[in-house]
Amino acid sequence: MDVFTTPSRIIITCHKWLSPALQAEVKELGFSVVRSFQTGVELSGTVEDCIRLNLNLRCASQVMYSLKAFTCNDPDELYNNLLTLPWENFIAADGYFSVTSNVFHTTIQTNLFANLRVKDAIVDRMRNKTGKRPSTGSTLSGAVVYLFWKHEEAEIFLDTSGETLAKHGYRKLPGKAPMLEALAAATILSTKWDHQSPFINPMCGSGTLAIEAALIATNRRPGLLRSNYAFMHLIGYNEEVYLKERAKLTEQIKEREGLQIIASDRSDLAISTTKTNAAAAGVENLIQFATCDFEKTEVPEKAGAVIMFNPEYGERLGDEIELNATYARMGDFLKNQCKGYTGYVFTGNLDLAKKIRLKPSRRIEFFNATIDCRLLEYELYAGTKREDKLSEKQDV
Ligand SMILES: C[S@@+](CC[C@H](N)C(=O)[O-])C[C@H]1O[C@@H](n2cnc3c(N)ncnc32)[C@H](O)[C@@H]1O
């Protein structure tokens, strides 16, 4: 079986709650989505399709190509099932592969044990068939095999991505509490921004939102910044197919005359970090940088403009008092200085969000690391009203 041309089930995984944005991206690429769930989407396709998906998707983590689904009650059944697959047709006998897994089964105490059984089956099969065995390790730089096993149902996949797609390869410096790139992209794709009007990002930190906005507006895809994927290490990989897809990414870049993306932060270090990261992403020239309090950020008067904040949420004791004041000031700033804008605040602290004292028109659910977050949307038309004391007590 040539996996590059044989269709099978493809599962694209993502971080929790990114699947609506991921689903829209997959459809935009011309694929039909069979099913969507909290942490991924399912479709049908070949590993050649996976190449395209890997290079283009902003909100995904891994693109998995299914080899076999089977009933499995214990580690021996796992081993015996995997022994029947023609691994010598997928992985070079003198190559390298890794195994990753998600296992929820009473006979498995640690995923490492399940990974070891998968590795044993693959190595034993290949030694039998070829007289050689590939090397193995935990670094995801070669071929990657992924096991999903929940209760009695197991499924084995070729992970065509390897290292996660959720990082977009430009973050040279982390900054303070940076957003995951895939999360930042998904939040921007969930806004009403038209990719042409101004995008203002005060409190930019390491610049993830401003950089993702520039990448989205100019249709620069993550594949432009990455050169190694697990699919490149599978038997049957044709570099020409990859290079053709890669060339399309360059052709599809859109120049946006007059595009205004502004990134500001009160910290000099944050602005120099944002510049470094923006340069690595190739969008330094598309962003205007300013070191200032958010209240001093330039807010151009243009229809369709969007302003997006990702303030701190206060993890340390004592942060609360300062942050209460910051969120209240943010509310004043949005109401008084950003008329005609659509405003967005991404936060993991809904009590603090109430201090903004504006009524959100949408509350979009997200998750950041282990924190339940919301992207709050505010329509800032001229007559935007402050919420009164009573409505302050409403859920945000
Ligand atoms: C949570 S971080 C933003 C992280 C960013 N989204 C990223 O991906 O790197 C919040 C940022 O707000 C900045 N900040 C806090 N208070 C500010 C204020 N009053 N004016 C401007 N920036 C402020 C901090 O310096 C910090 O860089």
C-alpha cells in the first residue's frame, strides 16, 4: 500500500476549543470535514493531502493518517495486531522513528509502556522481513507512529507532522506569558477582522497576536517557516510534491498596501522581543512598534478596525489590585478612544474582565494551557453604554 496515494481516515488534532477555527481552515483548503470534536477534526485523504495540510494549517497540532483501527484488550493484543502491518513499506529499515500515544486503558499504567510495545512490534516485523531494524528515540525528527487506545478501541496512525504544528517557528524569544501561536491565530480568525483594516495590539508582549495578524493578512502560511516534517521520512516520499506545495505558499503571499498593524507594550524588552520575533517571521516591515502605556497607543480612525488585548490575568497574590485598575482603564480606553472599532480582550480571569464594564457582544470559549479563557468581543459604536452596577454582576 502506498500511503501517499491511498485515501484513509485523517485526524487533525488541535488544542482544546481550536477546532471551529481549524475546521474553517480545512474547508478553505477544499477538504470536506467528516466530523469535528473539541480537540480535532476528521476527514478522508492521502499522505499527499497531509503534505498540503501540514504546510497550510495555522490552528492544528498534528496531522495523523490512519493505518488500522482494531479492538484491543491488552498489550499482547496490541503487539500482535501491529505485527500484521507492513511497516517495511512505511519506514526505511536503516531509518529512524519515534512512537507517541494517548492511552486510556486499565492494563496500561504509563504511555511509555504502550509506546514500547508499539516499537517492539514494528522493529520485530522489520527485522523479520528485511534482516535490519531502524533506530528509535524520543526526538520527533524522523518518522513518527502514533497510537490512540481508549477502552477496547485502538487505532494506529502515521503522524505526518512530527514536531507540533501549533508552534509556527518564529518565536526566537519567549517574552512573558506568550500565547501559543496556534491559539493566537485561532483567536484572530474568530474575530470580525477583514485582514485589511487596522489591527491594533496593545500589551503585545512577545508579539504573537500582531505577528499572527500580519501572517494572516498577507496569507503567509506556517510551511514557509519550517523545513522538516515527519512525512519526509516515510517510504514513497516524493520531494517534488512537497516542493510544489511549498512553491505555492510563496506564490500565494498577498501584498497588502497600506496595511496598519500596530504592536505596543510598556516594556522596552517586550518591544525588542516582538521585533526579533517579527523579523524571524518575515513580517517586521508590516508592523509599527511603540513602547508606551496602552492608553497612548495610536488608534487610527478607519472603518473595520480591530483592537485586541491579551492582558495579564493575575497568577500571583497581590497582582489583583493593580490588575483591577488596569482592566477598568482598558474599559475606559475602549469606550472613549476606540469608537467605531470592534474590541477584543483575551483573558483567563472573568472576575477581572467584569472591571471592563462594557457588555460583550460575544464570548468565545478558549483554553490556554490549563486555564479556561474567553475572547470577549465589544462593539464600540459611538453610543456604547457603560454597564451599570447591576449588570457588572452578570457573568462575563
Ligand atoms: C500576557 S502579556 C501578553 C502576551 C502576548 N499576547 C504574547 O503572546 O506574548 C501582557 C503584556 O502586557 C504588558 N502590559 C501590562 N500592563 C501594561 C500597560 N499598562 N500598558 C502597556 N502594556 C502593558 C506587559 O508588559 C506584558 O508584556
